[in-house]
Amino acid sequence: MKHCLIIDDQDQKDQIALLESESLRLGFPITGHFFNITEPDLLYREIMDGKPVDLIDVDKVIEKLKIKYINNQFDLIACDYQYDDKIIDGLKLIQFLKENNFKGKKMPYLIYSNDHEEVKDKLQGEVRQHIDDKNTLMTFLESYFDSKPDAVIERTSYYNSIIEFLKKNKTPLSIKLDSKLREYPEKKFNNIFPRFKDKTLLELANMIQKSSAESDDFESEFLERSVAHFIFLEK
């Protein structure tokens, strides 16, 4: 069973129903979760051009996402590109979610839009602005690839693209490991890896989500010892 979080400012229950029924028909069940980014408690009022305008408070968005989905693990997050907001769009939202480490930096993201070619042009335009400046190009590309979506898809029947993406792209091992550790949050890590001894599995899961050098060390040692254990069992 795969899980996909859909972030939009319009109700997506029909698309989620199609996502779940079609994926089940294909023998690849996906559960959809919906988050409305323009719920009243996520907005603040600003005066723009002399008129009051309701805008999205991204700090409240990330706070509510972390609280609401604290025990949920996702294989993919899909975001609408165009919200009823003059400042925030889907690309900026993805960048903000990654910067704030929502569900880990290795979480894949999709953008869907009525004009997905416009979104692709915008992404390419950002690269073209730096292409001739060797001094800033590498620095820009490092941040660019860290914050860009993994795919841009057409909004119409986007549930089909979600199914295709999840079938084609395996869930990163770190996300699977994170999910499994959270099933036993209070249990302690006692037997191996002296460096991580006595940490709770929840602490280890939180560490993995941060995608730090420490988490890389843990994942590498976990894989090495797992393979060694399989070899031992064969003897």
C-alpha cells in the first residue's frame, strides 16, 4: 500500500476517489490524503493596493502539517501549482517544505497544473538566468535541485500520473526505514551500533528524516549489518 499526500486549495475528494479506485484496479493500491492549504486558520490578512487580502501563512502550514500527519508516512507529495494567493505558489511551497524538512529531504514531490508547460518554462528560466555566470551557477544548481519538484504534470486526470510515478519510482529506502521505526517509537536500540545505543526508534526515525551525515552513517551501517546477517543465516 502506497500513500500520497495531495495539497491544494480546492476539494480533491473526487480525484482521490479515482486515484484509489484506479490504483486498486491495477493491483497497486494507493491511499490519498488531502490537505487544504487555504483553511481559515492558515491565512493572515494583508492590505495590498488599498484592499484587504487573505494570504497563506506558510509557517502555520508547516506547523499544522507536522501536527496533523505526525504518524503518517508518505511515498509521494503532490502539490497544485496555482493557489488563490498572490505570493505563494506550488514551487515556493515545495521549497519551503523541503527547507523545513517535512517528511525528510528525500521525499519525492510532484507539481500539477492546468498549464504544466508554463511551470516547466519557469523552472528552465531560473537556470538560464545563471547559465552564463560560472561564479554563481554551481551554487545555484545545488539549491535548485534541492528544491525543485521531481516531476511536473498536467492537472487533468493527474491521479493517473501519480499512479505511473509511484509504479516507476521506488520509495527511497530511508523513507521505508523511517516508517518501520515509527511503528515502535518507544523501543530502544540496544544490541548493535554502539554509537546509537539506547536511542529510541522514534529518535532514530527523526534523525533519518533530517538527512544528515549522522543519518547517512546509520543507514550505511544498517545495510552492512543486514547483509552480513543474511549471509550468516545462509551458513
